[in-house]
Amino acid sequence: MTDIDVDHFKRKLMAARDAILATQEARDASAATVELDQSSVGRLSRMDAMQQQAMAQSNRQRADVALRRIDAALRRCDDGSYGLCLECDEAIDPRRLELDPATPLCITCAQACDR
């Protein structure tokens, strides 16, 4: 195990998870189906609503990915593997974890994945 304060990062992860879940209802309402009846909504208003819906759906997908990353990190906290890179099993720099507590990779492995 690394010399990091797992409880500190677990609190950060839980706070991030709570923040995402707190906005979920509003995000889901924005992603609802757009009314296609032109008699109640004009064409330009409907196009604007469809664009907003697409953005809301994209935001929901990003939030879902973030929640999965956070949940995986919380499981690593519980099983004792938090702070270790999933690729090389080396310690992840605490400064990297401070920026993104859900990160599963050290900087070297993350850069290798981006290539």
C-alpha cells in the first residue's frame, strides 16, 4: 500500500459522487423527449430544445462515466488497492490523486494509453 491518506481521498470521492447525484434530477429533466408538435412550440424553439436535449444527454453520459470511475475508486479504497496503478501496480503520485481522486493510472501508464 502507498503512503497516502485513503480516508482523505475517500471523503473527496464521496463528496464528488454526492455532487453528481444532487444534479441528476435536473439533468434527467433536461434530457427528456422534445415535443414535436409545432402548434405548441415553434420550429426554432423546438430546434433549440433539441440542441439542449442533446447537450443534456451528453452531460448525463459524462456523469454516468464519472460515477462509475468514482465507484470503482471507492471499491479500491475498501479492498486496499487504492493509490496503486491498475496497469503497472506502482504507486500513483498523491498530487495526481489530489487532482483526480478517481484516477486508476499513474501518469506514465496514462500517457502510454493516450498514444
